Amino acid sequence: QVQLVESGGGLVQAGDSLRLSCTFSIRTLSTYTQGWFRQAPGKEREFVAAIRRSDGSTAYADSLKGRFTISRDNAKNTVYLQMDSLKPEDTAVYFCALNTRWSVPSHFSMPSIYDYWGQGTQVTVSS
């Protein structure tokens, strides 16, 4: 059973930064993609960013480019989401997801490619 554990969420003020972490417990995979999604109250889950382990290929939601940065530590099976200049509209539950198959960056935003999901971590940005 694969487990994804997110951490780093919390309550911050507008303009602050947060770094989310997601670690998965599985034998090291030769290739996978880890993604971040978020879901605000009353809204659908939306893609935030994703990164492929093997070569670091990334994809971002257009609206978040420049403020959010995804990175990985392969040795720790961990992916990070650095969120800067946070806005109240960034308030959401942030979910980590893991895809264990090869995918191209243009597909990283598709929830259907991910095999495993974390429980989510709450991020609240006050104005």
C-alpha cells in the first residue's frame, strides 16, 4: 500500500510564503511523476504543478507560474511546493498525487494519470 503524506500547510497572511512537502512510502521507482492539486470550498479540484523524477520535467498551472515552484528530492522520495506571495484565493486543501507510469508533461495536469493521492493539507491565506 502506497502512502503519501503531505505536510507544511497552515494559516498565513497575504504575501507570505509556505513550503509544502509530500513524501511517499514505496520502493524507489525508476520513473514517476508527483503532482500537486488543490481544492477550494465549493470548487472543483484543480491542477497546481507536477514534476517527473527522472529528468525534472515540470508543468505548472498558467495562473500560478512565477509564484509557485515545484522541486524534488529523489533520495527522500519527497516533492516540495514552494508558494510565494500567497493570496487569499490560494486558500484550499492541497493534495499530493503520484503517477507510477511514464507520462509527458502535457498530461501532468490530468488527474486521471495519478494512481495515488494523499489526504491533503489545508492552506489558509488571510487578507
